[in-house]
Amino acid sequence: MQTLREAITQAREGKYAIGHFNVSDSNQSNAVIAAAQAVGVPVIIGASEGERKFIGEKNLAALVRVAREAGLQVYLNADHTYSVEGVKSVIDAGYDAVIFDGSHLPMDENIANTKEIVAYARASGRDIIVEAEIGRIGTSSKLLDAPPEDMDANLTTVEEAVHFVTETGVDLLAPAVGTMHGRLKGGGEPKIDLARITAIRDAINIPLVLHGGSGSSDSDLGAAGPAGCSIVHINTDIRVAYRKGIEEALVANIDEIAPYKFLAGGVAGVQAMTEKYLRLFSGK
């Protein structure tokens, strides 16, 4: 089976993106795995600090390990971890990839922490993918009244990207290119700066990652891979699909108390949403 690094390299060369979907319980992870199996493409399961705390850091690693033992191309990423020690913990737990999010820190501090994490990953004895984020994308995958006020003023420049990658030796970079974590309640679609993605791609020698994909237009998201993003993150849309599916199941049978029955509606919603994005990103 391909390593995650090999899968990302193939996506980069093929100018498409691998879907990255956040989960916080086994129902969602099973739905994402089923979607990837149905479409026939690799998938990355992600979990932020809060999601990992809820499901259990090692429990999630075990779920992914079982899927891989069945021959499925499922990879595990520790999404948005804000401390060096937190990143080291998930590396030790067996994750394939980690994201140190120091985008809220001064650039020099972000660089120093990322360098320490890269060194720790390299010394682990496993091929760990290390990702970092620069610029302003926002911090929470939820429904928002308005975009972060300083988002447009803090998009990543080519010069920042080159400096950061050169100094840290990081494997993946998530630049701020117009998307945001979360989704607008009013249904507005953030515009992805595809030209900025391409300019950064041409200036550095590592793959790019698009964070905050929920809420952007399908046309923009479908173009992200060819522009230079080898991975696209979806979280808020997964959460909304899960809740909506459960709510509809409860409305349809208001007296149902068996969790596996009403949770099945949420699972179906997550699988359908994931399949949609996997086909969009891969062109299948």
C-alpha cells in the first residue's frame, strides 16, 4: 500500500486533491471510510485537539489501523494542534501526519516551534508528514455570522511562504488564500484565490493544503487541486450533515430510542457529503 507521502506526491503530479475530513466519533470515521471505498480513492481522516479528546487519541488510531489492515487507503492526521508537546503526543500515538498550527504566533516563533516538530518527526523512525499553517484562516469549524475581520488583510504572500518553508523544512504548507474555517450562516461563498495558490506552488518545492473548504463553491474547490493544493480539508459540512441526518431520523420516528437507529441517519449524511467531495476533488 502507498504511504501517505506517496499518495500526496501522486496527487500533486496528477493535479488533483486528496480529501481530508474531520471526525469526532467512530460513526463519522466509518462513514468517511465507506465513502472512500465507494469512490475508490485515498482519504485522510483528521481530528483536531477537541475531536481527539472526545474520541480518544489512540482509539482513532486503532480505527484507522483496522481499515488499513483491510486494504483501504485511509490515513490519519492530527489536525490543528497548538503546542509542540501536543504534536509529539500524536506522533508517538502512531498518526501518519500532524499539523502544528502556529499561525496565531509571531512568524519567528511559529518557525522555531515548527522546526522542533520537524526534527522530532524525523527522529521518530517513521515517515511522519509535518504540516504548518501561516496567514489568517480562522480557528473554529462552526457556523459563523461573518468572516474573521482580519482575514483578507492576512493572506499568505509568496515571500512569506518561501521564507517559512526554507527555514522549517516542513513537508506541507497550509497558506491563507481566502477560505476560512467554518461556514457563513447566510450562505455566502468565500472566494478562493487560485492565482495566489499557483504563485505559491511555483515558488516552493512542497505540496500545499487548502484548509476551510466548507462553504466555498464547488467550482473553486474543484480547481484547487489543479492550482496546486494536493489536500483539501472539509470539517463544518461534515458536522452539519451528521446533525441534519440525526435530526431527520428523529423527526421521522419521534419515539425511537435505539441510538444505532437514529444515528444511522447521520452516518448516511456524512457518507453522502464525503462522497460528493471525494468525486469533486479527484475528478471521478
